[in-house]
Amino acid sequence: MKTYIAFLRGINVSGNKKIPMAELRTLCDGLHFKNVKTYIQSGNVVFESKKSETVELEKLFTQSILNHFRFEVPVIVKTVEQLQKIITGNPYISEEEIAKNKIYFVLLNGTPAKEVLVNLRTENYINEEFTIAENCIYLKCKAGYGKAKLNNNLIERKLGVLATTRNYRTMNKMLELST
């Protein structure tokens, strides 16, 4: 059994795509996942599985949610090692900014085309800094994520890949729960 972390995109936001965490854990049990743990209501799941491909797990999660809840939810699955690498690669390490919830991780489900990455790197957003890495964009939102122009939806449109965003605390909590 290997440990994985699943990040569900866009659930329990403004009353849309409601998925109670207890029901999600039950769904995971039905998929034969073991040691299932959820964290907060935004769709963060740690689990163990015999399956070895994250893409296969993403499809399984997405299809099971569609079958059970009757709506689509994109899912990004990472291994513990991948999550550790993403967190370690974060260039924004100011304790003050972390404490003020200014640091975010935009997890990408795939590698965008090089030309769209080049275009994004040339853009500038007031009160925001970003660094593009493999399958993650690190964001520093000086005015907070709620006021960020470079948000999850814009990143998806510009890069043409599925993405989901989590703050620094959530990412570290998921790593803690997975080890």
C-alpha cells in the first residue's frame, strides 16, 4: 500500500458541489482505500491504495464522485514524495507572510505548453508575485488570495490545464497527515 493525497477542486464553495467529508470518507472506503483521512471541508484526502498510478486514482475518484454525487469534480492526486518536493520547492518562506496566509500553491494537473508558460512569466500582477515550477505555481498574494487577480480560474484559462489552489498551512497539514 502506498500513501496518496487527493485534492478535490471547487467543492463546498458558496453552497455549490456539496460533499460532506464523512460521505467522502465512506466513498473512499468503497474504493478499497485504507486509512482515509480528510482535512477541512475543501476536499483534501489522505489515503492508502494498492494502485500505483496517480492518473488512474484521479480518474477513479472523479468517476466515483460523479456516480455518487451526480456532479463532476476534478481531482489531483499526489504521492507523499511529490507533495514533499512541491512544499520544499516553495520560494516564499517568510514566516510573517506564511502566518498572515499570503502564500499559496496552485497545483497543476499536467504540464502546460512551453509557449503559454513563457507568456505567463512575462505578466505582472499588482500585489502578487509568482514562481512557476514543475506542476505547481507558487503565489505570494500580498493583499490576500481573495483579492488576487492571478487566481485559480485565470491560471487554468491561461495555461489550459486543470488546477486547484491550497494555502501553505493546508499543504503542510496534508503532508503531516500523510507521514
